[in-house]
Amino acid sequence: MDGFAAVDFGFAREVLQRGIAALYVVAFVSTLNQFRALLGEHGLLPAPTLLDWVAQKSERRKLLHPTLFTRWCYTDRRLVALSWAGIAVGVLLVAGVPQLGPPWLPMVCFLALWFGYMSVVSIGQTFYSFGWEMLLLEAGFLAAFLGSNDQPPPVVVIVLFWWLLFRLEFGAGMIKIRGGREWRDLTAMTFHHETQPMPGPLSRQAHLLPRWFHRLEVIGNHVTQLVVPFFLFAPVLSLWVPGPVPQIVGAVAGGVVIATQLWLVLTGNFAWLNAATIVLGFSAIGLPGVGAAERSPETALPWTVSGMPLWWVVVTSAVGVLFVVLSVPAVRNLFARRQLMNASFHRWQLANAYGAFGTVTRERIEIVVEGSDDEEGVHWREYGFRGKPGDVRRVPRQFAPYHLRLDWLMWFLPLGHSLDDWFTVFLLRLLEADGPTLRMLRVDPFHGERPRWVRAVSYRYRFATRAEHRADGAVWVRSGRRVILGPLGLR
């Protein structure tokens, strides 16, 4: 690091800009494919209904995060246009095209992605209530100030990325220590691989590993989230301490975070949470001479500072001051007894509080949706979801970083005291054989025809042991069948 310029973090900037842009592409593709069926004009929770309610009273607007759709009337066509625009801008950033221009060009592109996606998240209701939505928004805002290829990245912005990663990891670690006893008695990972929201292809193999290995997983998690994050800031010491040691310490800290996230990628499906954390982990890796911009000649002074335009130094410094002010609630939350998880403290969703899996469920309850086309409702057939467990012989698929929102919400249903309103509407759409709804599923047992009845049945699922798998090829074993809703039919 050299004054205002993080001269050794050119490679880190490349990964941050292109990686975050790629995640925005994934997010907008997910929105393009799913928003209309879930939240569109005829969705399960129609966004126009929410916007109409907000428009009735001016004070209600404060309850909604900023969105284009308060001034630009929502239609499904406009949502599609916004999604395609987001995909196009994201692809250009992944290709590095705006980065070839002046620093304001990638800034405008990233701010467009940030506000465009916030416009979607703000009206996404429960289907967009995940922590990685606000994580992507904050990362996209910060990426806007990383600059372009003809200058070094600003120190203040690189440090703000460390601060984001610190809040993400340390916040999650504190949530766990304060949460369920399973994190303190080192048994959490004994259950996690089996009961996580959406298992992946290797989740069963991870679950069947010895108990001592699961205890090591928990210990490794605690070290990575409660100790390692402090070392992310070590490269700042290179401003005063000569030699490569500070940067090596920071790079090792970033590498540890990346390694643990890769294990989670292999053993689960957490949308883009792990991918985003991996990208953020690269912010701590400084490589001298790799991706570094050429320094401006001395004759350019006084309009350049540390190889950057003076106006750009002023802008990025202002962003740093802004985050110092906005981060006060987040700092308090980290050390609060009642720590908030995945919380935003103001409307623009910056300097947020993060955290995940404060408790781990010990058994997996799945809700299976069935339909019947006979009048008496004697013969029932199951609807198949793309990601959530259903067919006991089907190996879970890898979908992350893509986000299957319906499947994730299905995991939360048994954890509540009552079934959510959207689920009743979902069953109604199945009775109507609604095309957009059926396209979100993997298997429609009635091939586009209307069933006479639908119902919801709960089962306890567990991974098959090695012996059970050898006997009949089962991946899951389910028991405890119970009808929890229905039969329901159309009059």
C-alpha cells in the first residue's frame, strides 16, 4: 500500500469487480426466471398489491426500501426489461469493458446494478428476504468505487471490503456462539449436512463422515469466523511496517476464509452466499505487480494523488466517511446481547449486519405436495421440486449460486407455527394448473392437466446409511407421514 493507493491489490480488484458483476448476472437471471410466477401481476404474492398498499399513505413509503417501481408503475414487462438490462450491464463488467474507461464509467455501471437490483429486492417480500440479497447490494455499491484499469484501487475501498467481510464472518460466528447449544458442544455439523435447507450432491457423503470430523468442522468454523477476520486488516500495517509480512498475513486470512467457503460449496446449496464470500475473500490478497496500474507521471501533479485523479480520491474518501458513520449501528449490534441477524439499519441497505445458522435443526421435516385426479381422492401423486428433497432415490443436485426461491421457502414452512399465506395460493395455482407455477417445478404428475384435489403431507427425512443405500439405492429414508393440509379442491 502506498498512501491512498492499494498498489498491490490490482488482482484483488479484478476478482472483486468481475466476481460481483457475475453474481449480479446470476441474481438477475434468477429474477427473470422466477419473479413473475412468485411476485408478478398474477404471482403468489403480487408485487402490485404491495405497491398499491404503499401508495395509499405517504408514511408507508418509509416501510419500503427505495425502488424504481414506486414511480415507474410495475408491470411484468417492465420487470423483464429491468432484468435483461441488469444482465447486459453485468456481462459487460464481467468482460471488463467499462473498466477500460475512466473510473466514473464502472462506477455508473455498478450503481445501476445496485439500484436496479434493490428495486427488485424492495418489492420481493418473503421471497427476497435472504441475507445474501443485502450482501450483494452492499458489495455492488462498494465495487462502484474500485476504479478503472488505468489507476490503482483506492485503499479506503479495499479496507471497506475487508470491513464487509469482517461483519459477514465475525457476525456469523457471534450468532452461532450466542445461539444454539450445538455450536458450543461441537455437535452442530453432526446434523447440519442432513438438515440444511437444500443439500447438494455430496451432502450425504459429508453427513456420513465420522463424528470426530464433524467436531473438527465446528472448531474450524469458530476459528475462521471468530479469530481469522481480525487478520484481514493486517495489510494496513504495511503503511508503516516495511516488508511483505503484513500482506502475507492478510492473504493467509483471506485464503482461510476462501478454503472454508469452498467446503460449504461442495456440501450444500446456499445460493450465492458462499460464492460472494469467496469473492470478498480475494480482497485481502495482495500480489505485488499483478494487475497493477502504471503510476501517473509526476508532471501530472497536483491533479493526481498516489496515481489517482484528485477528484476520485475525494469521492472514495467521502464513501469511506459515509461508511464510518453508517457502521455505528452494525458495530453496536456485533456486541449486543440480542444480536440481529441479516438486518439493515437504514433504507439503502449499506453497512448491514450479517449472520447465518444461529441454530441447527436436529431433524429434517419436509412438506410434500400431492395431487389426485379422481373424485374420491384415493390415488395421490407427488409434485417434484427442482432442489428440495422429495423422491427418496434422487441424489440432490447442485444449483448454487443460482437461487431456487420456492424450494428455499418450502424448507422454512415446517419451522413456523402456521403455513404461510403464499403456500395456500401456491396450492390454488396447482389446482388451476397454472403454467408459470408449474414451470418452477421439476415434475408435474398431471402433465399440465388440472388435478381434482391437492394436499400437503409432512415426512421426517434422513439420509440413508451406506447399508440402506446398497440395499435399494435409496438416498433418503422418510417416515412419520402426516397430512397437514387438505384435501383442497376448486368449487
